[in-house]
Amino acid sequence: MAKVVINKEKCKGCLLCVSFCPKALFIVEEKLNSKGVKPVKLKEINDCVGCGQCAVICPECCIEIYE
Ligand code: SF4
Ligand code: SF4
């Protein structure tokens, strides 16, 4: 399983990663970040395949994938 690191302070809540993840692993946090938006996070239990689509699609470069 790949490790996904999200920079929640940079996230602008556009939800592109939510749409593009083939495993539908992203959910929206309740707590606002310093930009005043609800950032995304991954589900507690996930089966990330490390495809990297979320990292490529994120316009703010918030997501890093580690194998
Ligand atoms: S690397 Fe792929 S499977 Fe993993 S969270 Fe990103 S889009 Fe989803
Ligand atoms: S694509 Fe990037 S900026 Fe948009 S919600 Fe996902 S992590 Fe946040």
C-alpha cells in the first residue's frame, strides 16, 4: 500500500482528487484550514494503489505519494 501525504494547509478544497481517485479514497475533513476551506484527507482504512492520479491532478501540488 502506498503512503499518501496531503498538505492540508495548501489544499483549496477543489475536490479534483476526490473525483479522480479510482478507489474513491478521499473524504472531506470537518475542520477548516487557515484558508477557511475544508481540506481533504484519506479514509482511515484505504487500499491506495499508488497510481499517482491525485498528485498529478491537484492544482496546488498538495499531494505526495510514497511507495
Ligand atoms: S495514488 Fe491513486 S489510489 Fe492512491 S489516493 Fe491517489 S488517486 Fe487514489
Ligand atoms: S486536488 Fe488538491 S487542492 Fe483540490 S481538494 Fe484535492 S488536495 Fe485539495
